[in-house]
Amino acid sequence: MITFPVIVIGLVVLYILNSIKVLREYERGVIFRLGRVLAKDKGPGIILVFAPIDRIVKVSLRLLTMDVPPQDVITKDNVSVKVNAVLYFRVINPSRAILEVQDYLYATSQLAQTTLRSILGQVELDDLLSERDKLNTRLQEIIDMHTDPWGVKVQLVELKHVDLPENMVRAIARQAEAERERRAKVIHAAGELEASDKLTQAADIISRNPQALQLRYLGTLTEIASEKNSTIVFPIPIELLKALAGTPAPEEKPRS
């Protein structure tokens, strides 16, 4: 026959077994005892939660990923775009994450959305497209500053996609094409300038050295002869004949 002490002992054992909780390595437990939170978070491992005196709230310390839904943003130069982002954060102080804010996940999401609209509304479209790294860093710093009292650490913010209106896509394409044409013209002009400098230098050298002019004529004659033309008409200047003959050209006698 089961006696009363045995029943009491059995109930105590069941109560103790039911009070045993196991927290994983990435989990911490915030214990409320008679409505007051304990000074130290519990876990990981085996902890005791004596219900109904104690109530436990489990908090994960793992890195969390949160998608920020597309936000309508009007840039500084009055261009309307849709921008979405992704947020990486973790809880570093479980007690503050539970005590300071009702739902730290929802609060962080709302803060990320409002900060995204506020910061991107202060930059122009060109900066939004070309300076994403700077904007990511700025967003991370501002969001982290506001979530720090909640015990939440924002580690990274990345802009995922910027959805432009169709007319802006065409305008950017035309701008890029015009920029490529401008660069091509600049490169062509620089090449023409360099070529004219080289030609000027060559002309100076030839003017100071007649033999160089002779060699140039002979080189041109060789190039023409290699094309197997049947007839070659090659003008020979008087100066070349004088240089080859080594005698001055006869002067014309005045007519009587």
C-alpha cells in the first residue's frame, strides 16, 4: 500500500524533474522570479526553473538575418526609387533585449525601415548607385546606435536591390553611352596630339639632315615597289638631285 510520505516524495521528484531545463550552447535564459528578473542570465546547460515562482524566456545568441522589405525612397535629386536591404544582427545582452523593448525583432525591423528611408533620402541617385559601401556602413552605424540600449548588435547592413523607374533606366543608359563617346573622342584627340608632336619632331630632324630625307624617299620607293606595280611615278626633288650629284644645280640664263 502506497503511503502518504511516498506520494509526497514522488510529487517532489516529479516537480524537480519538471523544473530541469536544458539550454543549448547558443541559448540563454532570462529568469523572472516573482516578477523580478534575476541579475544573471542562465545557460547554457542544465538550469532549474521552479514554476510557478519562476518563468523563463529563452533568447538565441545566434546571428539573425532579417529582410528589410522594399521601401519607397525619394532621393535628394527628387527621383523616386524602391530599395530593399538585408540586416545581420545578434543579441549580446538577453536581459536588456527582453526588458527594454517589447519585441526586439519587430522593433529592429521597423527601425531599419525608417532609417533606410531617412538616410537614402539625403543622397542623390548617382551616389546611391555608386557608393553603396559607404551607405551600408552609415546605415549600420546609425541602426546599431539605436539598438544598443536594447542589447542588440547590428553587424552588417547590405542594400540588395535598387528598383529604378523605366524612364530613369533609359536616361542612365543614354548617359553611359554619351560618357563612352566622350572618352573615345578624348582618347582619339590625345592620339592625334601625340602623332602631331612626333611628326613635328621628324620634320625638324629631316630639315636639319638632308640625308634623312633621302633615306625616307628611298624607303617609300621600296614600299611602293613591293606592291608589284608595273609603272611607278616617283617625284624627285631638285634638292635630292643636288645632294646625289654633289654639284650645284645650273642657274637659268636670262633670256635676251
